[in-house]
Amino acid sequence: MPQPGRPPVRSVFGSLVLIAVVVGGGAAAFAYTAGWFSPRRLTPDKLVDAFTPSTGEPLGHRRNHAKGICFTGMFEANGAGSTLSHAQVFARGQYPVLGRFNLGTPDPNAPDATVRVRGMGLRISTPDGQEWRSAMIDPPFFPVSTPQAFYELLIASASKDPNAMKTFAGAHPEIAAFGAWAKSAPWTGSYAEERFNSLNSFVFADSSGTETTVRWSLLPAAQPVSVSPDDLAKRGPDFLEQEIAERVRGGPLRWTMVVTVANPGDPTADPSKAWPEGRRAIEVGTLTVRRIQAERDGPCRDINFDPTVLPSGIRTSDDPFPAARSAAYAKSFDRRTAEAKDYPRTATDAKP
Ligand code: HEM
């Protein structure tokens, strides 16, 4: 019989075992997450470290797409998207937008004419309290098929081994299509003339629960005008942000959002593969950019355009990129916000 007020010996022992299991399990989970059991596993830290430019870590800045400028505006849904997704963002109406035009470089001081990939971060908020965050780029497909291959590409491009890129391309032949695009696609003199593409696939669910796998793009209202990189270089290192600020002063800028629906068998898990022409495409609304603000004091500075922040009615698909991106963006966000002193604000009241 156990004595009153004193726990039985076996129950003390049992409790100790339980504590050991819980603490040990927590430590093991931590070690697993940190990659200690599998040093070759791709971790968010490794992915983010692989962006570090030769000039050093861009303290206080995004670890990729480090150069950018904020904008605010509206998304006006025309209602057509509601046939595919019950997300409120597709119900006819106007929803506030916060975004960021940016360049695909880890160097916040890179001259604009030297960066091939341009991007847009976008957050659309709806009255039901939900948000749709997205980060899109202007190439029609991604350079590689998997997050692991992207990591290897970063390592190869930073390598001093003269054969590193050749070896990489041999193992990842999908890079050839991106190389051809980078060489031949026209450059423009403005973010306003760019088409921005989700590249990753997502799943829309309508009000009856029917699911459709899609990608989306923002098509510019402005007619693209081709300008050679040499001529762009003459416009100065920051011509893109100067141009867009000037252009918006002259009136709002518009993009049409088009949702493209996959046919059965389309490569939904591989953003390096564009879907064939002729897929069902639905115009779901118009993005209007009304105001530009410098990033340093602007409202997009402390936002993480994590592509897995999605409203009910949109979810991730079998594409492995959004999950990998989410983990890497969070790491980058943690680092840059902890380094705010290295990228000080100029206006004390500017924080959103
Ligand atoms: C595994 C693959 C990828 C990795 C590791 C990666 C990594 C990153 C990181 C670390 C950032 C900075 C995040 C922050 O501090 O807020 C970033 C930003 C960005 N990425 Fe990616 N990325 C990947 C794939 C992609 C893809 C597929 C796209 C486009 C389809 C893309 C478009 C962008 C854009 C537009 C931004 C800037 C967003 C902003 O303005 O804050 N990335 N990326």
C-alpha cells in the first residue's frame, strides 16, 4: 500500500522516465530539425547561407531579392475567379495591396542593369481577415526542378572550380532552357513593363470543394519596350526605382491577373517546366499600383512574402518549392529583422 502523501517508488521512477523521454525526445527533434543527424540534408540555414555574395552577408536586408522598392495599391477582383476558388479575394470587389518590386540578387547595391531576374512580392488582404501572399518573377520558368537542385546551383555558381557550372549543368539539364531565356529574352526599362509569374503550382478549391491546380501571372498594361543592357547601364545603377516612382507620379499602373489551369498530366510539381500553350486561362482581376515608397522606411520592409501564406480556397500543391521557400524566407526574415541596426530607418515615424 502506498503511504498517504508519498508517491509510490514506481510512480516516481515512472515520472523520471517520462521526463527523460520528453526532454530527450525534444532534444532529438531539435537535433533532427537542425540537421545534426544528417549533415547532408538540406536545411533552411544552408539554403540561406548559399546566397551569401562575395561582398559578404547583406546585413539588415533580404538574403535574396535584396534590392527593392515598396508599393501600395488595390486588387480589383472581377468575380470570375470565384468559379475556381471560394477565397474572398476572388469575389467581385476591391482589396488593399502591399507589394515590393525587386531584383533577383543577394546584393542590395547591385546595379540594376546587371540583374537578369526581376520580381514582385504581393500581399492582398480581404475583409475576412485573410491574406494571399505571393512572390513572383519575370522568367517563364524556374532554372531548376527541385529545391535541392537550386541549392546545388547556388553552390556551383559561387564555386572557384572553373568546371563547377559545367558539372552542374550535366547533372541538371533543365538549366539549359533558363540559360537560353536569360540570353535571348528582351530587357525592359521598367518594372511596369514586366510580366510576373507564380511559376509554382497551387490548388484552388471552389465552394463545393472541387479542386483545380493552377499557376498565375500578372500581365502588364504597359507595352514592353526592349532596351539593351548596355543602354540600361547608362541610365544609372538605380534607374528602375527612379523610373517606377516617376511613372506612378504620372498615374496608377495596372496589371491583369490571369489564372492558368493545369490539364491532367501537366508537370505541377516542377516549376522549370512551363505548361504547354492552350491551357484554360481566366482573367480574375486587376492590380493597380498607386503609390511607391523607398524600402528603408516603407511598409514592405518588414514583410515576408511567404508563398505559403494563403487564404482558405487556395492551398499548396505537390510542388515542393513553396514549403522550401517558406522555411528559407523565415530564416532570412529572422536574420534581417535582428540586424535592423545595420539598415537604419531614416524616419522614426515611418514604421508601418
Ligand atoms: C528553394 C527555392 C528558393 C529559395 C531558397 C529562395 C530564397 C529566397 C529568400 C531567402 C528570399 C528573401 C526572403 C525575405 O527575407 O523576405 C527570397 C525572396 C524572393 N523570392 Fe525566392 N527563393 C526560392 C524560390 C523562388 C521562386 C520559385 C520564386 C518565384 C517564382 C522566388 C521569388 C522571390 C521573390 C520575388 C522574392 C522577393 C520577395 C520580397 O519582395 O520580399 N523565389 N527568396
